[in-house]
Amino acid sequence: MNVKTTLTTLCLLIAFVVAFVACNETKTSPKQEASVTADSALNDSAASCDAPSSTRYPNQDKPMALMMRQMADNAQKMKNKLEAGEKIDAGTFPFIRFHLVEPTDPNVLQPQFYENARVFQVAHKALVNAPLEKQKEMYTAYINQCINCHQTYCSGPLKRIRKLVLN
Ligand code: HEC
């Protein structure tokens, strides 16, 4: 084998390794998602809500927990907007259908949970459809529905949710 062939082989090898690593990286999240849905055996009790699930089972957070985090982030953005005198709109903050996806603890899926979710969705609709001058009031009613459901089903995040109340 001459030097040129050795170099070419080496380059091909490096290219292959790089491509392999890149592909694997892009594949990580769907793979994790698949294991998330398949892993219902790992469910624990309602106490699961006492700590953010990420600290307990890294990468095994259930879809409902992930959506809740998104909802909390969105609520913080809504609060910032309202305090800056800006309007909240349905396009930026669509309703997140958390009640249709798998929770960490399947025991929460009771009639009262779905009723709370329904009332919460009504509050969301009222908020995003309200005129700007009514939105602070509607936002308060919306956050009260987060608190209402959390008092029954998942008290851990209440401290975090109370910080979302308007000052
Ligand atoms: C109908 C009941 C209900 C409503 C309404 C509700 N939640 Fe939740 N929330 C839950 C349940 C149940 C969990 C546990 C989800 C899981 O672990 O799969 C949860 C989990 C959370 C978590 C923890 C997520 C994590 O990291 O594991 C946060 C934060 C949260 N909710 C914030 C909110 C905020 C903010 C609102 C309102 C904008 C809200 N929730 C409305 C029931 C509700």
C-alpha cells in the first residue's frame, strides 16, 4: 500500500466515523421518546410531583411532565408580556393538550382531573381572546386554575406556580 492509498483510506475512515457520530446524535431524541412511552413500568406514586422528574429519572420524563414545563415557561412569558403592557395572543400561546398524553403517575387520570383540565382550557380561551385591558384579570383566573388542579393532583410545583401570579 503506498502513502496515497493509506491517506485516502484514513480520510474515508474519518469521514465514516464523523458521519456515524452525527447520525447517532440526531437519532437520540426520537429514541428517548420511544423509551419514554414504553417505560410505563417505571411509574411511581403521586409523590412524583414533589420533585422535578428530571432529577429522579433523567431522560425518562413523561410527555405530560414535559408539556407542563412548557406551560410553566409560557406562563412566565405571558406574565412578562402583561407586565410590559403587551397583548397575549392565541398564536403565540396555543392551548397545550397535556390531558391527552401519558403522565408520570397514571392514577391522576380521574374524572376530576379531566374536569379541572376542561375548566382550565376555558380559562385559557378567555385569556387569549380577551382585549388587552381585560387580560391581566383573565391571566390571574388562568393561573388560579393551575393552582386549583395542583392542589389536588400534584402539589410539588405549587411554589413555582405561585411565582407566576402577577405582582
Ligand atoms: C388538570 C390538572 C392540571 C392543570 C390545570 C395544570 N397542571 Fe401542572 N401538573 C399536573 C400534573 C398531573 C402534573 C404531573 C405531570 C407528570 O409528572 O407527568 C403536573 C406537573 C407540573 C409541573 C412539573 C413538571 C415537571 O418538571 O415534572 C409544573 C412546573 C406544572 N405542572 C406547572 C403548571 C402550570 C404553570 C399550569 C398552568 C399554566 C399547570 N401546571 C396546570 C396537573 C395540572
